[in-house]
Amino acid sequence: MKKLTFLLVVMLFFLAVCNIFGQTKAYPFEVKKTGKGKQSLIFIPGFASSGEVWNETTAKFEKNFTCYTLTMAGFAGIPPEASASFASWEKEIAAYIKNNKIEKPVLIGHSMGGGLALAIAADYPDLVAKIIIVDTLPCLAAFSDPNFKAKENNDFTPMINKLTAMTDEQFLQMQKQAIPSLLGDTSMQETVIGWSMKSDRNTFAKMYCDFSNTDLRDKIKNIQCPSLILLESFFANMKPAIEAQYKNLKNTDMQYASKGLHFIMYDDKDWYFNQLTNFLSAK
């Protein structure tokens, strides 16, 4: 009898421990929560970027909203996960919203983060209230090849090997050449380059290839919530091609910045904040 009682106590203790520690799920991103508003905003940064890219945005809106700012695993100094993929990140962000009972948040995504916001709103249409997409296309590859088709189980090993084989100096020089074409605000260029340099190289290579093979043009027809699409000024010269990519997205407001490049939150700040303010306040 004593032995049975002892075993029962051990079993109950084991179950209690499992319950306590099982409540903390590991997600492939770090979250910074600020503000205490009734409506929640979830900020998803772009490729190789830190959640700090949203610092000025959250500072402006956290007075009236609860802000959840993500930095994805393997980017900008956050420890990497073993098997990163666009699909798994989409699934885990949706799981985070559900598990934390975040009621109808607004998703705000830049670049690849905008792609994740589009995918989540399409695959979980009842989960979000609105989406704000900052300089993202449903299919990046189709911008240069309108007939592009995503390939299942595509082997990107050569590209991944090429990127991971670079020395730090070679990678730095590549970023120094690339970032000025994406960011006009010279005061922020070193910061953005630094995020890339602190990113895990394998995650950088893998997600670059994975997002390049992502096509959301058909899927976005499932999005039911209002959407705001903010595009850099350069895209105004290519409206037919850009808007063809978004033709399946209904209930949307598409706006082109008046100046600047890909990082609209830095390059056309006043216009960007006005767009967000108007869209978030609209019923």
C-alpha cells in the first residue's frame, strides 16, 4: 500500500512538472511586448532584419495599442533554429496568436514579413482584423519573370553553399553593395547592414532561397480582412505589373510612397505614419 501511494505521488508530481513546463512553448522568434491597448498590433520584420526596424512605429502607436514585435530566429543575433522555413514560420506565428489568445490582431509586415502577414491572413482568415503590408510582393520572383512557378522540394544547395562559404569580409562587402539600393536614409544603412552581419548565415541563405520560391498570388484570394498595401515610390512606374500580382486581393487600399526606397518606415516617414494612422483608425 505504501509503495502504491509513493508511486501515485511520484506520478502526480511528474504530471504537475510536465504541466508547468509544458505551458512554455518555444517559437522560432523572439517577442517584445509593449503598450496596453485593447487592439493588438503584431509587427513582423523583413529578411535578416531585427524587430528594432519597428522602434519608431511602436513608439508612436503603443500609447493606444498593445504591440508585439517579432525578430525571427537566426536573424539579427537571435539564435537560429534547426530547420527554418517560410511555411513553418507562418504556422508558428499563427500558433502564437492562438495560444496567447490575442483577439483579432492587426498584422504589420515589411518585406518578407509582409509575405508572412499575407500568408497568415490567407490561411487563417478568421484570425486577424486587418493587415498592413510594407513593400512586399506576393511573388518576388514573378517581378522579373511573370511566368514563374514555385517548385516543390526545389534543391537550393548550390546557392546555400555559395552564401555560407563566403568569408565575413566577403559577406560584408556584399551587404554594403546591396543595402544602399534598399535604403535611402544613409544614417540607418550601417544599422541594417549590422543586422545582416549578426544573422546566422545558414538561416540567411535558406530563407533567401525559400522566400524566392514563394508564390502567394493565388492564395491571397482567401484573405477576407481589410488590407493596406504600402509600396516604395519606384513601383509607381510599374503599376500594371505590381497590381497584377495583387489582383486576387479584395478589400484593399494600395498606396505608393512619394519618395525613398524599400525601407519606407525610414525613407518616407511622415507619409508612412499618416497611412498607418488613417488605416488603423478606420472602422
